[in-house]
Amino acid sequence: MPQPIPLPALEAGTGPLTFVLLHYWAGSGREWEPVMAELAPDFHCLAPDLRGFGQAPAPASGYAVEDYAADILAFIESQGLTNYVLVGHSMSAKMAMWAAAEQPAGLRGLVLVAPSPPTIEPMTDEERTASLKAFGRPAAAAATAARILVRPVDEAVKVQVMEDNLRASHLAWDAWLRSGSREDIAARLCLVQVPCLIITGSADPIMSPSVHGLETLPYLPETTPLEILGGVGHLPPLEAPTEVADLLRDFVAKHRIDIATR
């Protein structure tokens, strides 16, 4: 049984509905700050750092998708959340799917942003090896930021992406590349019983919209839409925070999630 660890988190806003916002591989919860600023007038937002990233602890073991999902569900319980939408970005989308399949009380919706698919993530051996060798290298972190940020952003955003990359723990870095990204959890997704949404960038160099159409959408509820943001790369929360926030608002309004349990 996975042993959860406490997760530090950024918090903003108040309201009857909470967005639990999960970050990408080698990122941190602060990637969501621009989106949180947009949502905070009307919603409660929490953006935790996941184990081995940001300011979260990096235990000696426990980096499977199930371990991360256990951390997320324990975090939600510790916050006393009874009405929330789970939002996973890239790597953490896989953890969010696992968590949603547990059908936790209070979960009202699942949003996947540029998600790693529930199947084995498409990555060549050459790409995997190069990423493993890139750990802790400032030049590699700068090259990664330049690649995954497609839409123009402030220099401070680029610096943040590089800083988060370089403070990732080696254990978490390697575990995702060697095993987590290779886990196939597709069989669990039939248990997801809440409305879902996928958001992605048209210019994502890591996973194109077609990957989501082929590897993720077939396992979600039939009415799940795929929203594509033009000219956006792999980091929509940083490249297009207003558009992401608008899509989250629309998702909540469409399914009347914000008033469902008032």
C-alpha cells in the first residue's frame, strides 16, 4: 500500500469549488500561479508540489503512478475538500487519471492539460536516454525551456522553468523516464465517472493533439472534448493562462459543477 507524503502547496482564492492543479514533470506548483490569479476571484485554487519536485520531499522510493496518486488523494483529504475539480498537466495527468478512477468523494470533474496518456507514453529510446543524461545540466534545462515554451513569454517565465528543472530530485527524474511514463493504466479509466476535458497546444513539441486523440480520448467518457490552443506549446498554464482559465470556467459552467453541491 503506498505511503503518502505531505505536499507543500500554493493557495489562492475562495469559493465553494476548488481547483486542484497538478504540475508537469520537472516542474512545480508555481506553474499554475498565472491561472490561479485569473480564477481566484471566484474559485479556491490549490497547486501542490509533487514528490521529488519543487519543495516536496524526495523519499528514497515510491515513484510509481499509484504512489503519486496516493499522495494527491491524501492531500485532498488533508485539505478537507468536498467539492473539487482535479487538473493534471503532462506527467501529473496520468496520476490524476489514476486518482479519478478511485472515485473519491467530492470529485466533480477531471481536466487533463497536454496529458501523458494512460497508455505507454510515446518516447523513443534516443529521447529517453537524452533526457536521462540531461539531469542537473543548466545548458540542457535552458534548451528544454526553449523547446517546450512555444508562445512568447516573459524572461522570468523561462527562468522559472529552468529553475524548477534543476531542482528536481534525481530519483523522481529517473523514475518517470524509466518506469512511470511506461506504465499502462488504461484499463482503470472505465472507472472514471465524472465529466472530463482535455486541453492542449497546437504546437506542442512533446505530444501533439493527435496523440491525445489516439491514446487518451478513447478511454474517457464519450462526450469528452479536446480543446486545442493555437500556437501554444507544452506549457499552456504559462503560455496561455487566460485561455486555460477561461476553459476551466466554461467546463465548470457547462456541467454546472460550481453549483452542484452548494
